[in-house]
Amino acid sequence: MQEKEIYQQLGRLTKDRAQWEANIPYVASLLSHGSVKIQAKALWLLGEMGLAYPEKVQSAVPEIAAFLESPTPLLRERAVNALGRIGRGSYPVIAPYWARLFRFAADEDARVRLSFIWASENIAANTPDIYSDSMPIFAALLRDADDRVRMEAPEIFRVLGKRRPAFVTPYAELLQRIAETDPNRVVRIHCLGALRAAGSGEAPAR
């Protein structure tokens, strides 16, 4: 099939969750396709499949993780996100690669940094304790130069604040200050949401 046909096929498969489990090997085989567009779509779909069937995608995880080394930002972004989704389904499946994700907090591409936060939120939803020593990394992202990254960064504090408030409490003052001063309204609202989740909410963000 041509690239367009494969991409359309993956689009249909994305919507047909009943076919996911049976098609995991096929989608994994597309990671070696010559098209970045197909590889990126396959990575994304494997992440979603892995959330539903983490053990079924386990054999593909090393190949997914190999894309962390890609010079193409889109493929790094999708690999990080896929590992996050699979890790939400079952952390042990991606545990060997978890520590490697943290270098993407400083990736040159803002979309990859954003995906690192998303992946962390996904993993932390069911495995929060592993982030006990990682909060300074997320705190630095609260001051990222990119608006999209700054809008998402408070969300990992919200996720962890619901589950492990003690992880967030040391950053309550910082979150409150950003909630009052950041020029981006969404950043302010998200910081306030993180404070509330951790039980430290104060005045509404302006």
C-alpha cells in the first residue's frame, strides 16, 4: 500500500478500538516504515493501544524507545508520549526506559518538552511515588520560555497534588506567585488548579 492508504487505514483503526488488540503486531511493524508520517502515527497508536493492552505491546517497547534517539523532533515527541501512555497502563512495562525520559525536559523542541510533561502526568496517575525526587525538574518547566509548555507544566503538580500532596507543598509559594503574575491566563488558572488539588488553593487567578 502507498503511504496515503496506510495512513488512512491507521486512521480507521484508531477509531475502531475493538480491532486494537488483534492489530498490535501490524502497527508495530510500521515502526520500520520509511515514512516519518507513518512512523509517527504508529507510535501514537501504539501508545493508545498500550494504555488498553500494555502487556500486549511490551515486545514493541524497545523499538518505541529507540525513537527517543531520533533526530526528528516529531518522532521523539511521539515516542515519549507513547511510553507515557503505556506506562499509565502498566509502569513495569516501560520501567527500563523511565529514567531516560527526563532528559526531554530540556529538549530543544518545545513540543518534545510538552510531551515529556504529558508522559509524566500519565505515568504519575497510577505510579506517583517514583516522582518524589523529580519535582525540581517540573518546577523549572513552570518558567519555560514556551507558552504551551508553561500551560501544561502545572498539570503534573495537579496530578501529583491529588495523589501525593506532600510532593507539591514545597512549591505552593512558587505556584501561587505564578498564578498571580504569569502573563498567560491559562498558566495562571492551571497553577491555581494545582494548588487546589494539593489543598493549598488561595485567591482566584486574575
